[in-house]
Amino acid sequence: MDRSSIAIVGVGAMGGALLSGLLEAGWTPSDLTLIEAYEPRATELREATGCRTEGLPSDGIDGQDIVVLAVKPQDIHVALGQLAEVLTVDQLLVALVAGVPLSVYERALGEVPVIRTMPNTPALVGEGITACAPGTHAGADHMAKARTVLSAVGLVEEVEEALLDAVTAVSGSGPAYAYLLAEAMVAEGVRQGLDPETALRLAARTIKGAGTMMESSDDNPSVLRKRVASPGGTTAEALAVMNQGGFVEVVRDAVAAATERSVELGEIAAG
Ligand SMILES: NC(=O)c1ccc[n+]([C@@H]2O[C@H](COP(=O)([O-])OP(=O)(O)OC[C@H]3O[C@@H](n4cnc5c(N)ncnc54)[C@H](OP(=O)(O)O)[C@@H]3O)[C@@H](O)[C@H]2O)c1
């Protein structure tokens, strides 16, 4: 495995998940530098992981192969200002910042190769999926490096930047759709007599198991669905109620609305 040296700028939920994934995947603390300005948190990170920490990108990213940027969108301009002073064209920036277009990075960083990504929160348990879009100066070798790094927290897909809005609507926001489905399943299960903990275990493992079936089967979800729903049975009854309630249309509208909102937010971020 190519174990590039990596600096992580922004070690919060997403940066922290990647850090844990990288250590589990075989990166050693000496491969990783963490940029964390708040000293108590830096000390905590150093003690927990053995990684080097620095307060500012100017002190920590010199000579690193890859710089992962995982700050909140509202902090992007400060972070880019700091990175612009030190990043070179021999390094690669992998940005995990939702909604910020490649043009913003390229305006700030010139010819530094940039890969924009859209991860999702199951990355926190190593079960994420991250879509990556390469910038103008990022080639196949850069994409291969990004893929190796992001694989530490789940699957990786390459898409054109224009498709990241659709990715955001499907997999970025998608965990919330699954949670809403689970909430409704659990609520009615409890009303039908299950205790809440059992109902939650049943719903969570059912959604997880259905996901695993979709990933491992050659059949598409519609075939898998029909296989569960024997005529006149309980599943067919439930699916009929879902169809009458417009379940499919509601989900399609929801994904369309999320895509549209992602486009709007991207336009705001692009200035
Ligand atoms: N979590 C998700 O569900 C999710 C999903 C998809 C994409 N993302 C993207 O991932 C990015 C990070 O999100 P998150 O949830 O991990 O946020 P988070 O927990 O707030 O982490 C961001 C971290 O960046 C630090 N930071 C801010 N400016 C910095 C700078 N100039 N140098 C070094 N560190 C800096 C923050 O420190 P302070 O707290 O001290 O400011 C914080 O520790 C976001 O852009 C988000 O769009 C997140």
C-alpha cells in the first residue's frame, strides 16, 4: 500500500474519522500530522494517537504528500488563506468540505492539484462512501492517492464535479432518510407492542442488512423487493400502503430538492 504522508487540517468529526480509519488501515503516527490550533485538543490528539500536531498549516504541511482539508464551509476562506502560503504543486489537497466548488480552491491555490470530495457520516464507523471530483490540475495519480486515503473510511467513487450535487442528495444527506425510515418503523413497532430497544435493533439491522444485500447481489433493488413480497402477504400489504401514500414520489421529490439546494449552496460558496 502507498502510505503517503498526510496532514489533516481540521480534526473534527470528519477529519477525526479519517484519522482513526487511516491508523486502523496501517498508517503509522509518524505518517500523519494534525493541524489543530486549540492546544488542549491538540494535546488530547497527540496523547491519543501519537501523531505530531501543529497549530498552523505553515508549521505542519511542509513536505507532506497529501493535505486533507476537513474544516466547516464557513472556515474555508481562513484555512485557504493559510494553505495558499505553504502548499506547493508537488502536494495534493483533498477537500472534504461540503458545497465548496473546485473553482474556489483553484482561485486561492493556483496550480496545486485539488480533489473535491463528498463523504457521508457512516465514515465515522468505516462504512462511508465518498465521491471524488478531480480539479483541473489533478491527474490519475492524484486520484489514485486520494482513493487510497479515503478508502480508510469506506468506499470511493469518482464523478465529475457537476454530479456532486446529486451525490450530496443521494449519499451525503441519505443517512438521514434511512434514519427517518427507521424512526417510523420503530415508532409503529413500539405501538404494536415491541420494546423500543428491540424495535431499534430490528430496524437498524434490517436497513443495514438490506444495504449489504444490495451491494452483494447481482439483482437490482426492485428484484430484491419483489422477492420479499409474496402475493397476498404482509410485505405486499405494506408496499401497497406505501404506494398509495406516494412513498416513491416523496423520496424522488426529496432527492430532487436536496440536489437543488446543493446547487444553490455551491453558488453562494463560489461567491
Ligand atoms: N460530519 C458530516 O456529516 C459531514 C458529511 C459530509 C461532509 N462533511 C464536511 O466535512 C467538513 C468537516 O465537518 P465536521 O462535521 O467534521 O466539522 P467539525 O467537527 O466542526 O470539524 C471541523 C474542525 O476544523 C477545525 N478548524 C477550523 N478552521 C481551521 C483551520 N484554519 N485550521 C485547522 N483547523 C481548523 C475546527 O476547529 P474549531 O472547532 O476549533 O473551530 C474543527 O475541529 C465540513 O466541511 C463538512 O461539510 C461533513
